[in-house]
Amino acid sequence: MVPITTLHYLVVAAALFVLGVIGVLTRRNVVIILMSIELILNAVNLNLVAFSRMWGNLHGQVFAVFIVVDAAAEAAVGLGILIAFFRNKETINVDEINLLKW
Amino acid sequence: MNVALMNQALMSPALMAQALNPGAAPVATPFFFYMLAGAAILSGLFVITRRNAVHSALALIVTLLSVSGLYLMLYAPFVAGVQIIVYAGGIMVLFLFVIMLVSIERVTKERQFNRIWPVGLLASCALLALFVSAFSKGKDLFPERRMALVETSNTQQIGALLYGEAARMGQYTFAFEIASLLLLVAILGAVIMTKRKI
């Protein structure tokens, strides 16, 4: 078997990233769109940690921790918006969200 | 007697042999990598295709745990622990609570994909083609030999980068404080938005 290199991890991260993008672009359910964003952030984290291993320093891992913080903040605010919207319109489908449309 | 010698005295012979010769028989074999990568991608596919959002959330937990295993294979035990505690323990519980608060029955009976999903799929395929061409053209740019990271002092070194004196080690102290401010703003925003009356 070939040894696992940095490129292997990058390919896995690219696959997760594309799955997340597909989820964001095609789903209607806002909760699943937010989950797809989490998939994208995880792919980025995997890249950062793989590069951290490649160069032998820890800056990539520190950045990964910061991205986890960002993901937590984003999930909290996004789900707060979702609850506020559901209270007004009784739906969580993203293509029925058109309050700001003129 | 310094700490390193004491640690060596406490180690078992097999562990000491591995510490003295790090290249000998690593536990992280290619089999584990392919298993974890396959689990991550398969459950990622489940996340974006399930009709019920609870099933998606459970599949996302499997993805997060697999990615955390990949972090362990990359000698990043602190990030792996943060991934499990914050993502699988915190964010996913938040997701499940919100799924519980918004009614799910009506949504599962409706159309799951939006009207322009072929366009979105096409754009994603273009992105995938971009990744494939970039990786196939640039795969020789990555160095063959990877640096060894010291796994036992990983958390300590990350802590030094985050909290250390700004002149020497802690380049990220300011960013760390800003991150705490970001979390505070996010908490306030989430509370204010979900309140009925301010």
C-alpha cells in the first residue's frame, strides 16, 4: 500500500467541501444548509491540520481552533435567525424566505 | 534527575523503543486512513441527502468523529479533542434542539431540493473538476517527507502560541482575545434574536 501523504488528506477535504457546497446549493431546509456549512468548515480544518503536519509547526492547528470558534458563533447566530423566522412565517424552507424581496 | 529521564523511566520498553525510534511501525496505518476517510465522505453524503433533519444531524456526528480520527492520525490530539467536545458535544446538541423547536413533520413531506438544483449540482461539479485538475497538476509540489510533530507536548505548544509572551511565542494572543469577543457578540445576537420582545 502506498504511504499516506498530505495529498490524501487534501483529497478527502476537497470531497467534504464539495459535498457541503452541493448541500448549500440544492437543499431547501435551512437546518440542513447550516449543517452543510459545518461540513465545509470541517474540510477547511482538515486542510489546515494536514498542512500543519506537512510543515512541522503548529500554526495550522491554532487556526483550526479559531475556525471551530467561528463555527460555533455562526451556528448560534444562524439557528437564532432560523427560530425568529420560523416564529413569523411557520416555514424553514429557504426559497420561501422572501421578506426582504421588493 | 530531569523530567525527560523520569518519563523514560516510567515508559514501558515497547513505548520507549518507539519514542527513541519514531519511524518504527506507526499505529496510524493506511487502513485506518481509508476507513476514516470513507466513513467521513459516506456520512457526509448522508447529511445532504436525508429527508429527515434528525437523520442528517446523526450522520453529521459520524462525519465529525471520523474527521477527529483523521486529526489524531495527523498528530493533532488537541484539535481532535476540541472537535469532539465543541462540535459533536456542543454544536450538534444546538442543532438537535433547534430541530426539535421547529416543526419537522410538514417539511419532511415537502420537496427537499430547490427548483434550480441542476444548476447547483453543475456548479459543484465544476468546483470538483477544479479541485481534481489542481491536485493532479500540483501533486509534485508537496514535499515527500513530512515533518514530525511532537504529540506529547502538542497541547502545551498550542497553549504557548495562544497565551505566551507576545514578543517571543504568543503570536495569537490578540486573535484569541478577539475570538472571545466574537463569541460574546454571537451569544448576545442569538439571545436577542430569539427573544419575543426586547
